[in-house]
Amino acid sequence: MQHSPRSPRIPFQFSSTLHKNLNAYALGATAAGVAAFAIVPPAAAEIVYTPADHEIRPNRGGTGFFLDLNHDGINDFLIVNFYSTTSAILNVWVSPEQVGNEIFSNGAGYAAAIPAGVAIGSNGRFHPAQSLGMANDDFPVGNCQGPWKDARNKYLGLKFEINGEVHFGWARLSVTCFTPAAARVLLTGYAYETVANQPILTGQTSGTAEDVSIPQPAGSQSGSQSKVQLGLLALGASGLPAWRREETN
């Protein structure tokens, strides 16, 4: 049986207008997909805040207050208010209690006395030392020195591990020197971020690091100064030089 020869197929040609519209639709759909992917929220952050009103009394034995940030029964840091009655020497310091725990440093061998509203995260200047000073007696002169000298409602920046994952937190303290007598150290609260590697703002008791609502305890810096610091931090890397200038003033 003979078949009649078939005529060759001629490809269908879209009109130029339709072709442009299809291309525009494809690009729009791709962009929408990318945008939808970009707005997928990260893991929900949660800050656990513990209010406190605990005076760390001076002692000569080197004992102090064990800080358990996440209340899991493991001591994360030790804050010591040392004073010797025989030599009239005071020394306030903080030390990590677990391997991997670190303290935000001021770069001069001391634990930084950080104001409210500063981000504590992976870019922080953490020091892996066994201990960092906060305030001490300038023996034999007898003057109190250090960044925590007469600090009121300042913050320790803390990095610690939970089940091998890094978390960030803070502890709020006020220190008053009475040289050549002892120092008064008052712990008024501490907090940590439950999501690993998620930054936390000093003084923040809820929300995420993107929130800028920081409750100001009595006697802390003025709200206007805090807003300036928060605004500079919100600028990211471009705001760091200005923030450093603000810190030095």
C-alpha cells in the first residue's frame, strides 16, 4: 500500500509581541520565585531573660558568683569580687567556666563594659583568656582602675556553647569602688539567645537582634544616646566607624 508523501512540517512562529510577552512572564515568574525564597523567615529567635538583684560580695578566697545563663545546671562563667584585708587589694574579674566560652574584651586585657543596645554576635571581639579583669586596685597607689570602675548598668558580652553550638548572651552589672576598701558588685540581670549563632543586643529581653526596643534600667544612659548607638548599629558595616567614634566619646 502506497502512502502519499507528507509535506514537511513548518515550525510555528510566535508573533514578536507574543514572544516578548512570554519572555517577560518567564522573567517575572523567576523573580517572584527568588523573592519568595528571600522572604522565607529564619528560625524563630527567642531570648531568655533572667532578672536578678544579687550582690557579689568581696571575699579573699577567690570564690564568687557562678553564672548559668541557660539554667541547665552547668556553670558558664564565674564573676569574682576579690579583696584582701591584709594587703588592701581589690580585683574584680570574670572567667569562663567551660571550654569554648569567651568574654567580649576591650582589647586591653579587660572585659569590656558595654552600654545598652550593642550587638553581641560572631563579629564580636571575644577573648579566649582564662579570665579578664573588670576593675582592680592600682597598688601601691591605691586607686581603682579599669573599664568597670564605677560602671552603672553596663554589660558583659558573653559567648558560650550549648550542646556544641555557639550562643550569645549578656550580663548586666554595676560596680562601685571604695579603694582602699573593697568594691561593690551588683548583678541585675542576664539573658541569652536560644538560636545558635544568632546575635543579641545588650539589654534586650525579648524579640530578635533586629528589634531596637531596649528597656533602660534606672541610672543607665539616656534614651537619646541609646537611639544614636542603635541607629549606627543598624547601618551595619558602614556604621561601625561612627559607632567606634561614639564609643570613645
